[in-house]
Amino acid sequence: MNRIHDPGRAPHGLLRLSACLLGSMLIAGTSAAWQAPAPDALALEKARPATMYRVINLRPSGESLQAGIGMFNARNQLAFSTGTGGLIRGWFYDGSTLVDIGSLNGRTTQVTDLNDAGQVVGAGFIRDVGTPEAPGEIYHAFIWSRARGMRDLGTLGGDGYSNANAINNLGQVVGNAYAPDGRLHAFLWSPREGMRDLGLLGSRPDSASAASGINEAGEVTGAATLNNGNYHAFLWTRQKGLQDLGTLGGTTSSALDIADNGLIAGESTIHGDAAIHAFIWTRHTGMRDIGPASRHEAFVQELSPNGHLTGFVSQGGDRRPFSWTRESGMRILGTLGGSDALAQGGNNKREVVGGSFTVNDLDFHAFLWTPKGGMVDLNARLRNAPAGLVVRNAYAISDDGYIMAESNAGIVLLVPDSCPTRTQSVGPVVANGLVPVGRPFASSLSTASEDKAASHNVLWNWGDGSGDQQGSMRMREGSGAASAQHAYAAPGVYTLQAKVADRSGKGATVSRTVVAYEAAPGVTAASGWFMSPRGAHKAAGSRVDRVDLSFLFPSGGKAAPRLSLNGTGLQFSSEDIRMVKQSGARGFEGSGSLNGRSGYRFSLNTAAGASGATGRVGLKIWHTDPASGAVVVDYDNAGSNGSGSAFRGEIQMH
């Protein structure tokens, strides 16, 4: 099945090349300048009718897509996970209904793959381990279907962890699990044979292996450690078992996935470990470097079943998406006018989706790239969308052109005009992110429906215990608008929520985080977002993501200080905060939970920009490893000078 690389699946350092399989995949002969899309391809796009998309709300804003993973099957069904308030849930969309697939033990459900039969695999929480000072968790691999529910696949006989990474259309599942020897082994699970140990490449006490992909022939790929401690990509077949695929001359390699024709895609270090290059491997050619002899990097995001590879290349700090096939090689796709763009997924038709900065880096928008049409801003392709809706990033595209994306109204499904689906959609909650205590502020939203006689009701909840407030929706020709006012009586970080429903009860929920503050000495408040730079989020490696931040440090004990972060695979909520620096850029330290797990420490530096200027935030999150006692940094965007990232929003410092 289509696979998007998730570095979080890597056990104990295995497969930690990057968040998105690294490489250097510029076309041979490409100079330092980026290659522009072919002019004739852009001209073709102007001559053909543009595909337009209608919007379906899936989950509200405030729920982050976990690990940047969403996947379609051939029936345009969709599976993904979202996180909010420390709870990670798995979802399955069957074309009309969104289903919560449940959990193994009441908490985290992380989805990793989906097949054409609608079977979903991933990992689910089992139990807590460790101590309050150094907590840990045990997860087990699962398989889920609507007919049979969720099934725990267990382990290979060891006590502890297992994780499912991929499934094919025969229902065969691959991943890694603890074996009786106390080491993590790659496994292949099938309904008939159960969990089969695929073995190791090394005999060291810390040797491990992990399977990351499987094709329809049952061939498995992944990575395993050797006796020298390095790890290599492998191919497993029933006839030959584990085969070491070697490297491109360096010390390490790792495989992402295997196409139905046996082509394997992954990454390897080159001679002297000077750089990491992307590779393809076939039985006829062996491992082949698909990039030039340079130190530019490339990050592989997804391999489609027919061998279409998508990702992005990096030159210095700038990134450009790419599409690669054996027939056409690599095509660098450009941006939407900004300095940076990132591919997230592709399909068998060589179409690519992702996100890009717009002109002057003022915003980050979702894009669609096609071989004949080039790159377009998906916001220019929305039909009958509610006012104010902005699609920020696209994560997956089916062969029929369905697109899963993230917007300012939450996670949405974009349905192409060619599909006979009637839609109604809800736009974002529009309100200031920072509001003074006691001062009324306005909130509004819009709706859009293909039913010109549609009517909607809206129920507002301000998140402060004041209860629900019934609102009215003004309707005209299927479009609706609603507004309301409220004043917070006390400082705090609140979730403003609006539930919109039509006469049949169908609808959507949208939300907005609002920070209420008092303009008193020592108060710091912030509401906005920043782009998490490459390498800042250690579990995401080189992935670049938007992170929403809400922060309040009040005065006089009138409210509890609070820091809230919401990004792809990065949800942080503070438990205690103290100020450590008040003059100039303010500094704070404290503890909190990351993705629902407590035991983490953080430091935060905030600097408000001058009038009209952009502020900055520097953030570091770390924890103590329960086994070694070593300090492990989970997130750090501060950089060597501690200045952090440009903050797009408002920072109030009194």
C-alpha cells in the first residue's frame, strides 16, 4: 500500500536517518539553482479545464494530524490519527461516515496504514511502565476492520512493545516486536500463520530489525543492525529470508517501502558518510543512487505501489518538492512563490500534494502538482467553499484525486468535481487570539451547502463554564453566516467551539483557542503560530511543520500559567511554569506532557516585535531516559543563538 515515512516507528535509534528518508536526488547535471517547471507543461494547464474541489469537514481545528500520516485506498476510503488533550484517536472514513476505530486499552491509537479491504493497522497503548520521574508506555500492533473491530497482534513472545507499519491487500501485516531474546525483531503477520519472526542481520545484544513495507507478493523491506552496530536496508522473501542490500558506499542504509514490481526505495550514506542520498534497488541493478554526486539532500515521503516516489530536495535551508519515476527521473516542482515548499504525498498517477510558503512567505498554503498542469494553490481550486476557509497543507491524494488536507477549520477532505458527492461545509471560527479580560469580543463563522434551501443551527460554547449559547444562522442561497459576542471574566486559555448542524442533524464542529489576559505588570500572553524548522522536532527529523502556540503567564495568581502547542505529532500541554528572565526577551521554564505523556521539561523564550514587526519564540522540550538516565532532547527550535522561530501572531508583554 502507499506508505508515508514515519520516523516515529523506528525502535531505539534504528532507521533514524531522518523523518522523511534522506537523500540527494537532484537531477544529474543540475546546478545550484533550482530547476523550474517546464514552460510547455504550464501552458498545457491553461488550455485544459481545471479540476475543482468541494470541501467536507472531518475533524475540528485543535486536533493535530499525528505523524503527518493519512492514507487512501483504491476505494477512496481514508485512515488517519489525530491528537488533542493528550488523547490520540484513530479514524476511518468510508466515503460517507467518519468512524472512531477505538483503542486497545482506552488511550492512544496511532494509525499507520490501510488496505483496499478497509483494514487499518497501527499501534495502540497497552499500559504505563517506568516511574513518575521517568515514565514509559507499552504499545502493541493492531489490525482493525469495521466488521471485526480491533485485534491486538501481541508480540513475538517478548514482554513489551510491538508496532504494525504496513499491510497489503492479502491482509499481511509487517512491523517490529519484542522477541524472547529481549530484542526487537521484524515480523510478518497473517491471519493464517499469526506473527512470524523475520530474524536479524546481527548477533549483538542490541541488534534489532524493523519491517517498514510489504507488497502484494509478500516481499518485505526495512532495516536491521549489523554486528558493527550500523544498520542496513534489507529485503525479506520466503525463499531467501533476510538479505542485506548494502549501501551507496557509506556505513548505513534504510528502506522505506517496496513497490509491487519489487522496486525498493530508501536512503543510504555515501562514501565517507559525507551525505545521505536516496536510492532505488532492484534485483537487476542492485542499489542505485538516484541523485547526483553532490551533498544536497533529499527527503523521500512516499512510494506508490507502481513506483512513483515523492519527497523534497534541500539546498541549504530551502526545500523544493520532487516527483520521481523510472521513466522521467526527478522533476523539481517549485513553490507557490515563497522560499520553501514540502511534498507530503503522491499517487499512482504521478500527482503530488503538499504545502508551500506563498509570496513573501506571508502564509503557508496547500498545493497540488500534476505532470501536465504544474503546481497550483488548492485554495484557488475550491468550489462553494465557506468564507474564510484556508487550506494550509495537503497530506494524501488518492488515484481518483481525493485529497486529505489541513485547514484553519480543521482536517478536511477535498472531493473533485468528477465525484457525485453533495457537500456542506463549515468555515473557521473567526476571532482574535488574544482578548483582554472583561472586554466583549466578536466571533463569527460561515457555512456553504449545495442545497440552496439549506438551513443551519449553531451552538456556541466559550470554554469557560458559562454554558452553551444558541445562535442564529443567516442563510442565503445555501450560504450561511453566524456571529456572537462574549467576554471572559478571568484570564485563561480557552477553547471556543461552535457546533453547526442542518435540519437532519448533520454538520460539523469547529473551534478556536483564545487567550484572555490582563494588562498587568509581569503578564505575558501569546497567540499565533510558527514554522517548526527542519530537525527541530526530533521524532519528525527533517519534516517542516506549522505549530500553533497559545501561552499565558498571568500575574497575582489569578489563573494558572499555561503553554499549549499543537502541531503534527507535537502536542504539548504545560503542568507548571515559572519565569526565569523578565527583562528584554522573557524566559520561562516548567514541566508538562508531550503527546499525552507526562515527565517532560521545557524552556520558552518570547520576544515581542516592535510595532508592526514579527516576534520570535524559542522552545526546547526534553525528558530523562528511564533506562540510561540520559537527557533526551525531543524538540529544539531555539538554535545556537536561542532566537528561535519567527512568530506569526501577537505577543503581549507587560
